Amino acid sequence: MSAVLTEDLIYEVLSAVEEIPAGKVASYGQIARLVGREKNARLVGKILSMSEYYGSYPCHRVVNHAGRLAPHFRDQKALLLDEKVEFKDDNHVNMKKCQWNC
């Protein structure tokens, strides 16, 4: 499957992100697998970086596989802390306790 960015794919990804419950996080790869694009985690990141053009989605709940926050998303940590997401250090979510089990 190619990594072509279509409106349908954008809405599939954003719909999956919308399902992540407050207080939980998912990885880019996890979202990619949910929409049938298991090798397109970076494409998921690109879509999330453009999400403001499609509405309001809880993109702050998506981190990398190790729980690292997005480097250019300044409010991400504060938003996650507001939802009582646990961190293992300054820039990493505790994935063992907070990963969404979907």
C-alpha cells in the first residue's frame, strides 16, 4: 500500500485519534495500524501536524513508540498533565501505564 495522502486517509486517522480516551496515549505506529497503514507512522505524524485545518482533535494524545513528546508541540505536555497522564521523565510518557489498549 502506498503512502498517498488523501482526504479519506486524513479523516480515518483523525477519527482513530478521536477515539483515544482522556488520560491515555497512542503511538503514531499504533494509529497507523488501526487504519490499515502499519508502515506509515510518519504519515500519521504529518496528518496530525495538519489537523487544525480539519477541526479539533486530541492530537496531544499521540506520542512516539517510546512515549516521547512531539518536539514542536509546546502545549502537549501541559494538555497531557491536565488529563493526569503519567510521565517517566520530562519528555516521555509512561507508556506501560498510559498506552491506550485498543
